[in-house]
Amino acid sequence: MTGNNTILESLRGGLVVSCQPVQGGPLDRPEIAVAMAEAAVQAGAKGVRLEGVAAVAAAARRLKAPIIGIVKRDLADYPASCSTSASSGVIRTG
């Protein structure tokens, strides 16, 4: 098993923790999101989910666990937020 299959297998049966502070809130800083992600991994999470290029890039420098990176966008003619992958070299979804 190599590449994406290895990543998926490492996540199988485990917990992926979303470490996304409320946008514009007092915790909405990459270093805080990364600290939350580190704490989640230390507590046993198999991977983390982070929003924003800065948070994903900072986490990639400090974590060995898989990172699911997203970038949220509000689209004028669409009633919900859309997410696309912010991570390169993992699994691109959009």
C-alpha cells in the first residue's frame, strides 16, 4: 500500500478531529488552530481537519498525522458554504 491508500488506512477506525475556530472569533489564529490539532493528536486522534491555507501550512510543519485541509467560500448564488482541498499531495477533492 502506498500514497493515498496508506493515508486512508492510517485513518480507518480512528477519529479525525475538526480543529476549526469560529471564523473571526478570538481563537481564529493559525497558531491556536495548530495547538488544538496537536492536542487532539496527542490525545489519540488519527488525523485532523483544519480550515484555511495558513492553518494547514502551519500544521503540516508540526504534525506527522494526516491533515484534511479545506478552504471555505461563500458563493452568491449558493445557499451553503463550499469547501475545497487546501492540501497538496494528499487527496484533492475539488
